[in-house]
Amino acid sequence: MFDLPLLNKELLKLKTQSENPKIWNDENAKEIFKKISIIEKKIKEFNYIEKNLSDLVEMVSFIDSNQDEELLNDILNDSIKLLKHSTRARYENLLNEEADINNTFIEIHAGAGGTESQDWADMLKRMYVRWADHKNFKVNLLQESRGEEAGIKSTTIKIVGEYAYGWLKKESGIHRLVRISPFDSNKKRHTSFASVWAYPEIDDKIKIEINEIDLRIDTYRSSGAGGQHVNTTDSAVRITHIPSNIVVQSQSDRSQHKNKANALSMLKSRLYELELQKRKEADNIIHNTKKDIGWGNQIRSYVLHPYRLIKDLRTQHETSNVANVLDGKIDRFLELSLTQ
């Protein structure tokens, strides 16, 4: 719920803190300025919506006495724009958990089924990359294991953008595809599964302690694209956190040092997400569904044959515009997942 007086009060408190000459001695200084920026943006959005709504009401009252068709069309167009603007602001206001504003890591793993599932995992990766492109977010490929014939066995990408994690956090789960296989000469219908897991990049305000003695660090040669250097040096890094058995890996950079830094960042994020899940044990869907990439655990079905339909099994939202969704236009699914 949007509470303008409360936001103004919080903003005044933060600005008072920011004006302290010793502000940069405070380890939370960056977080204070970040919060100020977020609150100012929300207040600006509220004022923009309020002013434009007031202008529209005034214009409508003018039409009562002036039957101006051109003006009526202008009001209609402005109303549609304002509705879209206010709807977006409403959903962003729901992104209010601690890490919602952060960048996100997306892990995708192909289920059983070889080439079929690996191709499906690759399609899902493209869907999220295209979604990020539509938002003008940056995408970094951190790790990828290609299939022997086509597709990917697994991949980890990082999406850099405001509220990237908040928008995508409910995408974690099993995604099911039904289609006529392009790899089957008999043109039979196949069902494929892939798992998606979204977790937030951790910033300085969230403290995650990792003991070196709890880590096993291995280096290996990158197997993906990247040129001769990537394929002939042990630049890729795999880190195993022994107490939790969490494994992360990075092979995106030619520098082993940078790959290690990326992997440690991913590990901190995974440990943070694990802690969040412990706090929300009653709502712990992610880890349960990750155990078995198959029947009964899917959150969304993508059917390309014998009909075309994508249905979210949690919100019951569905669409027959399969091409748009696979091209990254998944906002409606994301919006409805926030209001569950």
C-alpha cells in the first residue's frame, strides 16, 4: 500500500542522516543514499499520477459543455497511458522485500530427456535474455555447459538492472514444454522439462560470512565459446561450499581471479537465498521442486502442439500468444505472480 505521509517522513529522516558531515564514516552510507533515491522516485511517481489524473478529470468536465471529438480522443489516449504508468508503479510498489531491487542470477538446468530437454533449456535462457533486453537490462553469461547435439545442459546468467530479482524471483521452479520434436524423424510429440532458479546478487548491506576452510576450490578449462585462450588455460573456477553442498562455477572471464570473484559472489547469493528459504519454510517451494525435474512439479506449461497455449499453474493466467512469450514478453505472468 502507498502511504505518502509515511514515505515523506522516512525521506526526511534519511536526508537528515545524509547531511551529517561524518556520513561516509558510516558503513551504511551507500545504503542510505540508495534508499533516498528509491523513496524520491516513488514520491515522484505518485505526484505524476496525481497531477495527470487531476488534469484528465478537469478535461472531462470541459467536454461536458464542449463536444470536441478531437479532445475526447486525446483524453482517451492520455487515460490509457496513465493507466499503464500507474499499473507499473503499483507492481513496483509490491517489490518491497530486502533484496527485490538487486540484480539477479538465473540458473537453468535441463531435465531428463537429452537433446530435447537441453534445447528447451536453451529456449528458456533466450526468453529471459530477451526479457532483459526489452527492459534495457545488461546480461552476463557466467557459466554454460552445452549439449552434445544442441541446447544446453545448464547455464548461469546474471541480469543487471533495477528490481531484476524482484521481478523474476517467482520464476523459480519447473517449466514444462510440449511440442512436436524437431529432433525426432518420426515427428512425435515430446514433453520436456527444465528447472529455473532465480536468486539475488548480494550487495554490501547484506552480510554473509564464509569461512575459507569450508570451501573446496577447483580450476578447470572452460568448454564454452571464448576463443583459444579460454580453451587452453585453467581459467574456469568451481567452488563447493562443503557445509551446504552448494556448488557454483564461473567461466565467463579469461582471468581466473575474476572468475573466482564471480563464483564467490554467486555463492554468497546462494547462501543468502538459502537463509531466506529457511525463514519461509512454510512457503518453501523452490527447494522442493528443484529435487525432481519432472512431472507434478511444474509451475508453467508451454504447449506448442496439438494447440498453442502457455498456462501458469499458480495464477491460472494463460495466453495463446506463444511466440511473444518465448520472445521475452512475460511481464503479465510476472505481474500476476507478485499478487499471489
